[in-house]
Amino acid sequence: MSFVVSQSDLDKYYALGVRKFVGAKMMGMMYHTRPEIAQRLLPPPLEPAAAPGALIFIAEYPETNLGPGYREAALYLQCQYKGEAGTYCLSMPIDNQPRMHNGRDIFGLPKKLCEIGFSREGATALGWVKRDGVVFCELTIDLSGSLPQMPPQTPTFVFKAMPRIDLQPGFDGPVLLCRQQTTVEPRSIEIGMPALTLRASRSDPWHEVEAAQVLMGFYIETDNTMNPGEVIGEVDGKAFLPYYFKMTDFSAGTP
């Protein structure tokens, strides 16, 4: 490629329209955290869901319509906006540098480069996420049953913002609240009892979202379509500022 992309290549890129993940394998866990944790971690104007639900997944994507496959993981909180149920992504580790642009810059997802493990032997699925020398998430699922279909799918609410270049508090431009929904079309859905370990990490504090009540572990093989998102409003930049820094490894100059 060139530093300047040709018009023909731009036309091909935008003609894709959606992001396709064919033959994806995803393991994960649904659980309830404590209500005060969800309340503290959700940026306004998002509000907690009726139940303080959380979701962890670890995925292996064999191929995508943007290029070679990769692995990623994510930590979500259930939320609502103006009465519509949805999710908010706190963290989305990824093990492939070229694919970070799609999630971070376009969709506003908090991507960080990590090591990710994903394997299955018999009825046991194992996944882990490692960064800065810490395996901060380790998930094992003993699969024992199946489901005929997925629970209802909801959108993800994300925020897009650009910090000020003069190093003053705030953003160069509006903070945009956006809505995006991924279509999950499972080929198979297996469920079982999960065992989760969240280890303290300064850079990736997944341990903050405690598992107060385990709901279900799952392992699915699926074709996913990441649909276009939409801007649904602007939010108060001052109120959002403390929540922005999950996008990076925050440092205030201290050791």
C-alpha cells in the first residue's frame, strides 16, 4: 500500500459495508455484578440495567472480510439508554495490531494489544488474556448442555471522542454517543458451568467487575456480522472525561 490510498482501493474498502466474521468460535460467561459497581462504571447518560448484568467473552475468528483472522476478548456491562436495553464495553483486548483500527477508530471500542489463549478439549473450553505479564482473566467452562437459540440480541452503546491537543482537560470537538449492533448467527450453542479468575492488573482492571452471581457459561460456533453504527447524540465532555481513559493505559506521571 501507499501512504495515500488510491480511489479504487477506497471504493473497494467502503463497498464492504459490513464486517464479517465467518466460523467464529466464542466462549464466555454471563453473570451479575454488584449494582454499585455497574452504577460507578457506566458513563452518563447510560443508566444501569434492571439487573447488574455483565458479560465476558473470548473469541477466535478464523477469517474476516478485512483480512486474516485473530483473537479477541471483551468485558461488557448491561445498561440502558432512554429505555432501550443495551451493553457498554469496558475493555476489548485483541492480539492483532492491524485489526485494532476497525474497532478503536471506527466503532469507538477500547482495544488494547494482548496475548490471548483459546482452546477446547472434549467438553472443556479454556481461554485466558495476558498483558504486561499478568494473566488478568482466565475462564474455564465445563460444557454439559445446549440451547436451541441465542437470547435476544441488544445493541452496544459506545462513545467517540478526541482529547484536546493543547493538553487541557476535555476534547477537540464533540463527544458522540453511538449505537451499533452485531448480528450473531450461531451454528451451535453449548452451555455449562464456568470457572472464572480475575487477577488484579493496573492496566486492565477487570477484577473491578466482581462476579456476584454466575448465570451461565457458553461456547458457540457462529457467523457474526458487525453492522454499521449510528451517531445518536452528543454528551457532556466534562462529565465523560473520567470514563475516556479506559481507551489507553492511564498515567499521571507516577511510577
